[in-house]
Amino acid sequence: MTEQILVPYDGSGPAKKALEYTFETFDDVDVTVLYVVPVPEGYWEAFENPEDRIPAADEATERGQTILDEAVDRAEESGHDLTTEIETGRPGAVIVERAAEGYDTIVIGSHGRQGVSRILLGSVAESVVRRAPTPVVVVR
């Protein structure tokens, strides 16, 4: 049986390392790279449709597609295939929801924040580790 791997991807250095780690570590896997267009909190949460919550949603989605195109290029350079998807919402919640739809593992990059900045800024990776229904590999 082929394993299904979900790699949240935002184009950052840690996300690139997570994608590379996935290709180096897992054989015979189907890789889905997920970009989440973040939804602002506060006033914007009053809108029911996530796309309505994002100022300049089209531009944010286009930026996400550009980032995913980069991931496809990286995969092709290393001789791998992947599927890309764009979702809108709170990144941690969207990643956990998508993982519950049949993925065996999540491979996510850590931004490596420590101390006060981690407490103040939060961490998508930490949220995913705490709430994911599947094993999570955090790559530094």
C-alpha cells in the first residue's frame, strides 16, 4: 500500500527542508503539498465564506500558486512527483482537517522559534503536532 504524505508548504526554508526530507526518507509515497492562504482573525471572522475574509484573496491565492509551482520544480529536479493543493483558513486547523482525510503522515517544517517569540507568535507546527490525527514529523 502506498503511503499518503501531507507536506504543508509556505516556501520558507523549513518548508523546503521538510519537502526534501520527505523525498529522501519515504519510498513509494504519494506526496501532497498544501499551501494555506491564512485568514485574518478578529473582525474578518464574521464573514462566513473564508475567501470573503481575506483582503485581496485573488492575489493571496496567486502567491500561493507561485509558491506551489516552486515546490513542483523542486520535486521534478529530484525526480519526484507530487500533487499540490491550496486551501483557505487558519493554517493549523486546515492542515489537521486535511490530514484526517486519509493521510498517513504529516511532514512539516519548524520555524525554530524559541522562548518568548514562540509564545507570542505561536507555532503552526506545534498546533499541528498537538491536534493531528496522524503521526507528524517536524523537520528543522
